[in-house]
Amino acid sequence: MTRIQLRHETMSPIFDKWHVGGTPFPAVFHRFTEPDQGDPHDHPFAFRSIILHGGYVEEVFDPESGLVDVIARPPGDSFRIEATHIHRIISLPAGECWTLMLPEKCERTSCFWQFRDDGAYFRKWHDEAWTAHRKGAA
């Protein structure tokens, strides 16, 4: 019999992860206690997210046009996010949020984004330099 294992990872003072081992698929619990701090970001992989408790509100961005939507994610919501989905959590209506994330295969390096008067800029999460986004680039 396989034992379920949890490995805790503190990402920041407001964001914790618990990686679930011993399951037939990868799974990660997320706990947020405040909205995102800093620039919008994308992800290294696509994933399914299930809102377990609290919910959140996110801003969604497009590199061509900037802010395109504000989406409420209530408890019980389940949705798929592409790796290129650029977003920032702006509100936690219940004060905290718990999600279950089911990640897919890693496909890219995640980036932070800025939307300036002269266009969109990104930087890979581990870099300091910002690069201008070329229109039409993926």
C-alpha cells in the first residue's frame, strides 16, 4: 500500500504549498493569506485548479493589450489555466484561500510581467533584466 506524503514549501510569508506524494498524479495544495504582491506572473506549466476554500479575484492580462479581465474564483470552482495565462490575485474575499492544483508537464520558465505606456515587458522569474514583448510573439 502506498502512503500519502505531504511536503511543505514556504514560498513567501503569504503563500504556502503542500506537495502531495504517493498519488497516481501530481497534486499541490496552495494557501494564500493575502493578494499577490508585485507584478503579474505566468506559470511554467498548465494546470487544473480547484478552489477548496475562500476563493479569490484575479486580474488577467494579455501581452498585446494589457489588462483584459477581472475574474472571481469562488469556492467549488474548477478550471484549467494555460502556462501563458498572465494574472495577479487582487482580492481574497474570505481573508485566505485554499486551492488544489493539478499540474501538467513543465513547458517553460515562468515570467513576471509589467505593462507600461510603451508596451509589455517580461522577465524570467530568476532574472533581473526586463525584455520588451514583441507583438505577435507567444
